[in-house]
Amino acid sequence: MTKQTPKKTTSRTRKSSTPAAKKKKTPPSKGWGKKLLSLGFKLGLVGIAALAILGIYLDGKIRDRFDGQIWQLPAVVYGRILHLAPGDSVDITTLKRELDLLNYNKVRSPTRAGEYSASKTRVEIIRRPFEFEDGPESAQHVMLTFDAQGVTSIKQLDSGKQRGYLRIEPKLLGMMESNTDEQRIFMPRERFPEFLVDALLTTEDRDFYHHDGVSPLAIARAMVVNLKAGRTVQGGSTLTQQLAKNLFLTRDRTLWRKVQEAYIAIILDYRYSKDRILEAYLNEVYLGQARGQAVHGFPLGARLYFGRPIEELRIDQLAMLVGTVKGPSYYNPWRHPERAQERRDLILRMMMENGVLTANQYAQAAARKLDVQKSPSLNSRQPAYFEQLTREIRERVGSDFNPESGLRVFSTLDPLSQSLIEKTVVNKVKALKKVAGEELEAAVVIADRQSGEIRAMVGGSRPGYAGFNRALNGSRQIGSLSKPAVYLAALSQPDKYNLATPLDDKPLVLKGDQGSEWRPRNYDRKYRGQVPLLQALAHSYNIPTVNLGLALGLDKVVSTFNDLGVNPDQITRVPSLLLGAFTLTPMEVTQMFQTLGSGGRKAELTALRAVVTLEGQVLYRNWPKSSQTLPEQASWLTMYAMKHVVKEGTARYLNTSLAWASLAGKTGTTDKNRDSWYVGIDGREVVTVWLGRDDNKPTKLTGSSGALRVYTDYITARQPKKLILNWPSEVASVPYQVQEGQYVTNCFSKQKLPMWDPKEYWRKRCDKPDPVGWFNSLFD
């Protein structure tokens, strides 16, 4: 038997196969390209998710703003509305001055809203459309006819019918203070002039109606232009992108902001119509500064640069506005008129090249001057008046008033009265400072004589500057302004007192409880024995006034002050109150004389007529009302005596040029000439003027030499309305004889006597010769 030897190959095969059985097979490795592709895909998914999340966030943010109130719109304040009706005593001069203040264009023949023509007796006007407190009214083309008494007819020219009345839209005064530093007036897209829209799209975004919020073509065009110029001269942002930036983003120049800007623009374009986006842009675009606040939107920009509604601007003015969009500071027409005009003309030329303008229209428009206002203004602010307005809104509207919700506030301010009193105060106080010193200050309140509506207010010698409002807060001694109340209290007792009642005018000493003495004196240091009541008030004699007040009793006088509208708690019951030794503000003084000047009918002073929401809801409306708080005949007699203050008394300076107006008034001077007062009353207004120093030092001015001069300049410029007092039935007229300074009426009855031949009546009734040089009628 042969021995077999094992094969080595078998053994080697087992050894080599054992580790192979235990080891896993490794897959082939991937290349770098596949890895990058995978990573990019994953990052893309993350990016898409991030963009989706960002889009959802931005979409919500956009919808929250666009579907609600896009801006915080400041409350817009308007002046009083001028009502005209046949029979009204408004004269043609007043209407023309009103239209000029409202920036109406005077033309040969009106063809568009905001234009008027005038002759000696007629005014043709196309009144602007306006949304009044009770609803909107379209433009009205009318002819108003006047005679010496006022309005005789109002004719609607398009229909030929006679109208019962016409309202002239109020002047825009400004905006209420708010928490936002932006100002704008919202206007819907359909009211913007089409030329403005065409010019804007031509210069800023000619593909607006064709792109989806972002225009690659505009970006490429801008890159080519900028490369050729070697600098950035043109941007590629669409109007939608500009709107996105202005509403939602900062002005940081970063890539991330540009990405967000484009994304928001795309969402805006997807969500909203082109006209809705354009409307937002037209109301949002920044156009300059006014009094430290940014002016946004073309409607307010039109008033900033031209002082008129945007619908009334010419094509050259609209082109200048569009040119300002590129850079309100760089193209500022007041600082850089050449730049502004060059930019305007460029836009006009582009409009001609696009066929919007003819060559002739272009030439006429480019030949015009810039024609902007003298300075950037949104109408001068009246800080004193606005303070009173704010007080009343808080009191009467309360929490319903949101100064950032686009409310419209209708005030009672008369723009003509306000502008004239501001100019008068500035000029006259400057002249009076030569006598009174540089610290001389002023305050004025003007109110309607019948309704009590406040027509104007000045709180200091610099009317346009905010600060201490002396009209509302400057409580000063009123001096002789107290005297009409004393005489009114007496004349309210007709069985005891009349205008001829003699009053003692002799040295007087009053002793107090502690042994003190008060020795009142007349201003001229003279004594006349006895003077008639009429003369005592007309010449503002102190001694007769004190004697009369003491005879009436201080309680009776204080009660009369209360009936006039003065809080009796402000008056200390001592004899010196009869000469005004207590303090009132000019506002309180005006209330007192409004009651007296309207026949004893007190109408609470107010600056607020109505508050209306953006949607037209009336939050508050004031209907003028008054109540009879004093006897009509006593008020009439006191006013008659105050006419004699102007005719022959302490205010006779006024009568030298305005005797025809039959004005009434009262001067007031306090101890050591610290305060100079005058209250003037014509057929239209009650005007209270105060002059003095905040440190209460003497001014060297009396009521006649100070405040009266301010009033004279104002009422001369304003042109007074004749003061006609309707004769009360209880008042009788009797002839009188002047004997030793007294009005002697003993031989006459109390009935109203015929005035057809008073001298003949004197002879027959009193059996006396014709008293030539002695006879007169107590009433003119």
C-alpha cells in the first residue's frame, strides 16, 4: 500500500480563503462632482424652504399693511366754511379776498376748478370739489351778483337756475400733532392727473404695466447706462421695488436688503392690481421737508411747492413735481432753481418724444418759470389757535379721536382775520417796543359777535412760534375793562338808572376793616362834581364807577360778571374789583364782551366745528347756540355807551377814520401801566387785544396808546362791518337839555317821542324857546 502525500495547494487555498469570507465587500467610492451635486440639492431644498418661510412671513406682513390702513395719516385741519346766500351782507371785496387766500387763480374767463373772474358787481367762480362735513360736493360753476348791501343772487351757470346758497371750501390750515414725523394727504388713484402718472411712469418705470414687480430689462438697461457713464446715473428698481423699500425696509445699501426688496415687489405684484400699487406709490413717495417733517405723496407735495390742490397744477408744475422724486434735496427749487428747471424740462421733452405733448405744448410749458411759492410751506401754523382746538377735541371727542387715523377737523378759524391780525401784531408791536421796551408781548382773541366761534388767535408777539400761549394762559388784571359790567348791572334796573343818571365825581376815601384806606382817583386826577352815567362810561372815570358799584352792591356786580360768562370764583369781593383789580385771560375777556355785544345772549366760545372720520362718519358737530343771560335793553344801552367810548371817549382815536362804522369798544389800563387792553366790537367780531410784559413791569402804554393802536390797524385792514344795534322795544328816546353838565329831561314823558320835528316839539311840550345848541336826542 502506497502512502499518499497531502497536496499543498489545498492547504494554501484554505488559508487564503478564510479572511476573504470574514471581510465585507466595499462599494466603489463616489466622485467629488456627485458629492457637490448632492450637497447642492440639499442646500437648495433648505433654501427653498427658507424662501418659502420668508415668503409666508413677508406675505403676511404685506397683507396686514395693505389690507388695513397703510399709513398713519395725520388729522387734517381746515378753517371755517364761508356760506353765501342771497341777502347776506358779505360784500364782493370780502369774497375776492377769500378766494385769493384759497389760492384761486384770477382769470379772464374761468374754465376749470380753482379759477374766478370779477367785475365791480359780479364774481364768476368754478368752486373746487370738496368733501364737506356732511358729504362731498362736486365743482360748482356759478355767478354771484352783489350790490351795496351784499349778495343779491347766485346763479348756476351750467343749468341757468338760481341757487339758495353756496359754500366756499375751507382753507387747509395744517395737520394736528402726531407721533409720526411723516405728513401726507391720501388721494385715490382716479383723482390724480393722468399727465402726472404718464410722466412718472415714463421717467421712473416705463415697463410698470408689463413686469411682475421686478424688471430684468430695466436692470440690464441701467447697467449699460452706468457702465458708459463710469458711475451710477440710473437705477434699475421698478416703482414696485421703490414702494417695497419705502414701506417695509431700511435704506441700508446691502445685498440682503435688495433681495428682500425684490421679493416683496414680486409678492406685491402678485397680490394686488397695478393701479392699487400705483396708488400707494403716488401717496407714499418722499418729496421734501416742511417745518421739520417729511412730506410724502404728490397731493401734499403740490401744496408744499405750489400751495394748490394737485388737480389744478399745470403740466409744467406737474413735471417739476415728478422731477423732484429723483432727489428732493438735490432738485430743491428754492436752493437750486437751475437744477430743478433743467430736470423739469427734461421730463417735458421726454413727454413730447413719447407723443404725450405736442411741440407747441412743450415749448409753452418749458418757457414758464418754476412758479413755486416764496418758501416751502404747507400753510402757516397757528400754534395758539391749535392749542385751543386740541383742548376742545380732547374734551368733546375724547378717546374716539385718534390723531393718526386720517380724521378731518373743521375749525371756526377765519383765514383772513388770522392772517391780518398776525401781520398787525408783528408790525405794531415792533413799533411800540420803542416806547415799551423789547420785552413787550401781545395776545389777541377774535370771536364772532353772535355765534361765539373763535375766528383768530395770537398767543405772543411772534404769532407763528409755539410757546407760552398768553391768549389762553396769560391771566392779567383787566383794569377798566370791568366798568361795562358795573354800568350794565345798573342799567338792568331801569326804574333806578338810565344813561342820564347823575353820578358823583368827588374825592373818595374808603376805609378797610384793618384801618387801611383806599383812595381811588380818576386817571386825569380831576373831579367834576357830577357826571351823567353815559359820560362816566364813555370817558372811563373811576370815581363815578366806584360810587355806582357801591350803590348797587358788590354782589350784584359779581352776579353780572357771572351772567357775562366770568367765573365768580376768580373775583375777590372788595371795592377795587369795580376798577378791574382781578385777573382774566384774553379768552375770558372775549367771552365777557361777546355776551354783552350780542344783546345779552351768551354763546360759549369755541374753535371746533366738526370732526369727521376718513370714511365720513361725524364724531362731533357743533351747532352754534346761545342763551339770554342778561336783559336785552340793558345790554343795548351799555353797548350804546360803548359806542360813545369810540365817538368821544378814551377810544376816539379810532373814530377819526372809521366813524361810519359806528364801532363800540372799551380801553383798559392797569396800575403803573403794566397792562394795556382794548376790546373792539363791530358788526362782525369781538376783538380783545392785550399788551404787556411777562415780568409784569410797566410798559408806559395805556389802553389808548397801546392796544387800541393794534386794533385800529387790524380793523382798518379787515374793513369793519357797520355795527347796527336793533332798538329794543323797552327802550324809549327822550330829548334832553344839557345844563351844568347834566342831561335834563324833567319836562318829558317816558313814551317814545316823535322825531319828525324835535325842536318844534320842544317848544310846544316844554313851553321854552328853541334851544339851538342845547337840544339833542339821547339816541343817534
